Amino acid sequence: MTDTRTTAAHGGAIGLHGIKKWFGTFQAVDDVTLDIRPNEFFTLLGPSGCGKTTLLRMIAGFELPTEGQILLDGADISSLLPNQRPVNTVFQNYALFPHLSVAENIAFGLKMLGRPKAEIGTVVNDMLRLVHLEGRGDNPVTQLSGGQQQRVALARALAPRPKVLLLDEPLSALDLKLRKSMQMELKRLQLETGITFVFVTHDQEEALTMSDRIAVMSAGTVRQVGSPWDIYDRPAERFVADFIGETNFLEADVVSVSGSAARVRLSSGAEISASFPADAVPTGSVTIVVRPEHARAGAPTGMSVLRGAVHDIVYLGTDTHLHMHLDDGTTFTVRQQNARSGHCGFSKGDTVGIDFSDGVAQILRD
């Protein structure tokens, strides 16, 4: 088998500088600047209408920026046609040719590029092995499952060995179990080929599972860029914290600041330590975030950080969510892993104490 990493074009670095896109009077992308590293699995994450697909289409060349530059390995490609860019796209609907076989679909782009017949045959066989479809080359694509069709679309896009592969929500049509399997397959393909992947999704779990880095978008702007750990455990602002997973927001007052941590006082009177973004030293009243799995529920004591009453219990198999109303009326959720007994130990109406360790709370940027 050909070593796809060594024969693939080296994954390209993408630079987006001051990108703006207007459709009439509507601004879809507002002054986005991003640097995507070579060989990186980079995800654009955000709700519908945030501008992520428009940004992807501008990298592909299907849309031109109203303002700004798009660079690939330092060269300006902003005005190049799609077929002039060493970039391929996998679409949400796969866009396979139903009258062609699996192998013919994979070979299509290579034929359009005028590659020699012998080379096309070798590359198609390599791609079939890469996506685990050996022996299926002669099958009509219409006889394949959704997951297999998705693999064919990936193989067709990878066959010309682009520097960048763009993926526009390619897993959204798959069922949950297959989608999770394909998440692992996509990451494997990116690692084996060494191609830069730029992935668009609104699914937080997909982004956290596959990405080297994530850009969270809202209303045409990038709100935060970082590793999955950064985005989940150290959200910089409320939108990011609220969009990624489930979270608790608490109001507090800053008592003191030392280094990268602050001492804050909660409405309960308890004082805890909380970290904060490096570019925003907190003062006065602040909002802090605590993830449900970082909090613990137990019998209330005088040492409890917070107190609340259980108003709902949601059993999710692997864990249970305790939804509570705190003494000040704020809602708060604790997620605890289930034991074999399957019972969380609490009932609706119970008064509980809530505790969490120093350092798990994060102060959000204003």
C-alpha cells in the first residue's frame, strides 16, 4: 500500500486576515482573522447562521470575500477560482454521482486533472484501502449505506491529494452510532494523510472529539480559539461557556487577585478561588462558570459552598443530573456518575449542600 502521508501534498497553512462578507445589507462574516496550522484538524463551531459555512465557502473559492485576504502557505488565493486552489470540499449531501461505481466516483477528480490511467488506478486502490472499502470498487454507490457513501465522498476528495480538505457538516445525516464511528474515522484519515482538515459543525461533541483546535463563532465573529480543553474548561466569555456543553453561571464579587487566580465571594457568603482569562483581570462584580461534573452534592453543612433544593432528577444511564434551585433563586445543576444501584441518593424536594474544589470555577470576560 502506498504511504498516503508521504505522497499527499503537505498540509497547507491557511491565513484569514480581516475577512468580511456582505450579502446585500446582511453581514455574514465580520472581520475574522484566523491562522490555521499545517496538518491541523481545525473546526469552525457555532449555531446556524453564525457565518461558519460562509467562511468555509470563501476558503474553497465558492464565495469571494468582500474585504480581507485568504492565504494558503503565504500565497494570496482570495481571487482564485475553486479549481485553481489545492483545496477539496466534502459536502453535507456527499454529492456523489449515482450512475457511477464507487471506483469511478473516486477517480472522477483525477480524470478531470488529466492524470495517467495507471496512476488513477493506483490511487483509487489506495483510497479504497484508506477508507476501508476494499473489494467494493465495482459496486454502484446507490447500493451503499449512508456511512459507506460518506467514505466514498471522503476518498474522492482525498484522491487528488489536496493541501486542505474542507468538510461542511458531513456527518449530520448519519445516525448517532454511525456518526460517532465516523468521528474516529475522520480523525484517523487526517492523521494518516497529513492533510489540513477544516471542519464545520454545530455539534459541540463532534468538535471536542476530533479537533486539534476550535474556533467558536457567533453572529459572524470568532469569539474564542483554543484546544478542546481550553474551549470547554476555560471559556473566555458567556456565549462560549453557554454554547459548549451544560454549565452553571453564578454571580460573585472579587475580593482579591493574586497571579492568575482571584478570590471571589458568592451570594451564599462562601469564598472560593477562580481563574480568569489572561487578558482580563477581574474587578468588582463578575460572573463565574462551574461545569456540572465539577460540583458535588451532599448533605448540607455549615461548610457547604452553596445550598439548594432539588426540583428535578434526570437519569441518563451513565450519570444523573440533579437540577436545583439555590437559596438565592439561581438554578444550578450537578452531574454525578451513577453507581450500580442506579439511585442517586436524593429525591425531589431534598435540601442539599453543594461543594466544588478550588480552581474549577472560571471568571468570564465582561
